[in-house]
Amino acid sequence: MTRTPEKQRAEELPLSSESRISPANPETREQSSQPVVSVGIDWTDSAHAYALRAPDGTTHAGEFKQTPEAIGTLLESWTRLYPDARIEICIETSRGALINALLESPHVTIYPVNPNALANYRKSFAHGGGKSDPVDAQLILQYLESYPERLRPLRRDEPQTRELATLCEDRRRLVDQRVALANELKALLKVYFPAILLLEPARIHAEFIVRLLLKFPSLEQVQAAGRTKLRKLLFGIGAKAIAEKRLDVLMNATPLTSDAVAIRSCARRVQAICGLLDSLNRSISSYDSEIKKLVKTHADYVVVASLPGASHKTQGRIIAALGDDRSRYANAAAFQAAAGIAPLTSQSGKQRYVSSRWACTKFIKQTFHEYAGLSITKCAWAKAYYDLQLSKGKSTHMARRALAYKWMRVTYRLWQEREAYDDVRYVERLKATGSPIAERLSPAA
């Protein structure tokens, strides 16, 4: 078995609410009288190695394929051999095909472990760097038995939360694909048709740009079409004056090149990209509608709907980031650390460094970083705090990250109490504590 790219990127995947890691309870395994079957699984794309320790202390090892039949047969054999035992499985992922199959069994409890933790644990036994899947399975089993207090059982959120989380994460992937294609489109247009960029669209993947290029992918074709046909394509994009101004730009533009081969080649590629962008635009719009509909029916909508500046998409992402399990994070600091918003302090002797936290759930970090930017335009104290950070010489992203740190603390408290955000109450609290933010607020705020 070989290590797949998916496995190598496992620690970088956003934590989907299909699988939440709930807090550990180290006393549960020690005090329970129920016998335990401990299993370590080293997974790959098509087959998996496992190491098992039975309640009587005997060990078994083997492999099984990634098929419903093979997984079902293996679980059934373990249940038959150890009918009164609970099966605890430690594995280097919290999602995927194998996790979905294992969760079908009511006798199984899954303990995900970070691949980086296992990699460093392996180095303490294999200094030369050698590895194999059966040996890794043995090490995972050993890790499960040696550090139960560091592992937390996997717990699924409610179906509505899981669906909303999947919608938000999949939408983000589509947006990332659109950004990559839009950048490629922009680079191509600079090569042979820069007049399109003179139209100054807010986004190069705007519907009217895509529609125009699908029908007329070169300046020659645009100018041959005439103002009447072009006006129909640009109809509805804004004020009539803006449309006419853009028509003037196109009709009076000068070709960058007369190389027919270059124009045909680029135009062909542009039409292919625009076809993909058109499909992505429609798909993202469909996702937006589904998220808007689903987020309004969620139990935590009262919390996220009160956050100033948050759109339905952001509200859905915040719900997905928090999940349903109120005990998942011990406190707001744990939530901030998991998201990577909290800085990381490293100290050795007299040296002390504070840096960004790279090992984190990037979906949550991205969510609150973007929300902090949105809140600046709708919340007076958020704008005051952002400006305060800029006045200290912080960059825009550093200032947003600092603001996100505060919003995460506020949101965590609201989520725990199931309360709506009250801006007046929060500002009064800032004034009562003598916060420097309050000094920057106008009396009206």
C-alpha cells in the first residue's frame, strides 16, 4: 500500500461537521467495566492495515480492502468474536469513505489523531525515517493505548448542521475554482484582447463579461457585431450611461495584435474558460440559495443573524464552524487556538517568539478573518478597533486577524448562551471597562 496525496493532505482539510471531535473523557475508558477492543488503522485509498488488541491482551494484525463488503465483514467478525466489547478505533483522519463506513456500526467509537502527531511519534522509534503500513498500524494502536487522555471520540453533528457545513465548504471550493479560472482568463485577455479589461468590471467573471466573451471572444468579432447586438448583451448591468460608455470603449478600441493564429488560439481558450465560469456562476448561485434557505431554519440562526455585517453565507459558515456540541471547546481560547486566530508563543531560555499559528482548522480561520472584514462596515466598535490596530502600524490582515480574535470570543459566548448579539450592551461594556476602543467611538455610537 502506498501513501496517497489525499492522506498527505489530511491534516489540511477543513473540519467538516460531518465529524466533530468531542472533548475527551479519560475516566470513561478506565472506569468502565465493559471490555474494549482497541484497533489502530493505517488507511490508504484502496486498502488498509490494522492492528488489534483483544480484551484478553492478544494481538492480531491484517489488511482489508476499501469496499462496503470487506469493511462490513470485518466489523461483523470482530463483533462476533467479542460480543460484549466496544470497539475503539484510532485512525489518522476524521472524514472520508472509511470513516463513513465505520460509523455505520453502533459498536464502534472512532478516535481521530492528527497525522503530524503520528509522524513525530513514529520518529521516536524509527530514527532513520523508515516506515511501513503494518508498522504504522501497530504504532497507532500503541498511541491509542498510551495516550487516551489526548484523544477525543468522533461525534456527528445533527443532519441539518452537517448539510449546512457541506454546502458552505463545497461552495468555497467552487469559489476557489472560479478565482483560479478568472485569473487565467484575465491573463489571456491581456495577451490579445485587453479592451475587455478597460470595461472595468467589478469581477472579471461577471455575468455580462462571460456572456459577451462566449459569443464574441475577440475584438474583431465584437466590433463586427455592432452596437445594437452588444447593447442587448450588456442590458441590465447597470445605468444606461455606463452601458453606453462601455460600448464606446469596445467600438473605439485598437487591436493589440494582428496575429491570426494567436487570436484564434486565445479566443478558443477564452470560450472554454468562460463556459466553465458560466457553469460555476450558476452553481454558486444555486448554493447561495440553498444556504440562505437552510440557515434560516437552524436552531442557532438567532445567534448568527444578530452579528453585524454577516451575510447568509457567512452565517452558514459560522454555524458550520461551531457545530452543535457546546462542550467541543473548553473555552473561547480553545476555540481561537483551533481556528489559528490565536497567536502561537514559543519560548526557549531567554528567547521568546510570537508567531502565526499554522496548524489549525483553516476553514474556521478563513471564516472569521473574512467576517471581521465584513463587520468593519456595519459595526462602529469593530471599525474603531480596526483603525486602532492600523494606527499601531499593523497591516490590514494583521488588524483583521486581531478583530477576528475579538469576534470569536464574542461569538463563542453567544453560542454557549444561545443569545443574540446586542451591540448597545457590548459598547456599554467597553465604556465601563475603560477600553481604548470606547475612547475612539463617537458619542452617538
